[in-house]
Amino acid sequence: EGQFLSEEQAAPSVFSDADSFARVVVPVTPELRDRMRVLLGPSQPSIWEDQYVTFKALRGGAMMGYAVIVEEIGKHRPITFVVGVRLDGTVSDVAVMAYREAYGGEVRNKRFLAQYRGKSSTDALQPYADIKNIAGATLSVEAAGRAVKKAVAVVKAAFAAPGGA
């Protein structure tokens, strides 16, 4: 249980090869929520945030993708994730910024989170499907999958031209 990354550490943790970041706050409007719900389809993570703190990841001035801070409920309390989303809509990396539950904190291990690299919104991101579960942390593992799907939807709904990221 605890805080593991500050907002300043979040984007570099999922885009280690970027040399600069531009912070962009995305307000959650009814239109953004509607676009996200369409993109999320049946997975339907929570969309309770009133804004999403995002970072444009740049290398040599060229855009690499977006780091998106999202929250999802674990068993009882929210888990704060930062998800790196490349311009093609695939995940560059995932990190846990804050974990507030008494159990299941193993989801913050780099070995577990590495499973999400290269995944996209078309992947199931479910334990026992395409993600290896952690015994005793199934709800936290499910939350990680929902957080990744939500972050990709934020990028597509807020930044992408029609047709993709």
C-alpha cells in the first residue's frame, strides 16, 4: 500500500526513451465520455474522473505517444496507473503510481506489468486469457486491464483523428 510515483515521475516511467514531455489536462465532457464508451465496448471501465492528466511524450521534438494517468477500483479502493500509449494505439508500458489496498500489491511488479507492452484495445487484457493472473490479486489484475483499456480510449477519443491513434 502506498504512493510509488509522483506526477513528475509518471510519464518518464512509461516512455523512458522520450527526452521531453508536455502536460495536457483533458476535461471529461459528456461528448468525451460518449466517445470513450463507444471505443470501450463491452469492457466498460469506470469513467468517473472529471479530467485526465496526460503527457505528450517527445523525442527530438517528434511525437512518440501519450502517458495517461487513470484510476480503477481494485477490490475496495482506487489504484492509480500511468499508461503509455504509442501513436499506433499500442501500449509502451504501464506503471502503478498509487496502490491503496491491503492485498494484491504485486500488480505493481515490473515483471507483471510487462505483459501489457505491445497490447492494444483489441486484446482481452483479462486474467487467464492473455494476462497471467497473480494468486490473491485477481481484482487488481482485472483493474489493471480496465485501466489500460481506458487509457487507450482516452487517447483515441481526445487526441486521435478518426480512424485511429
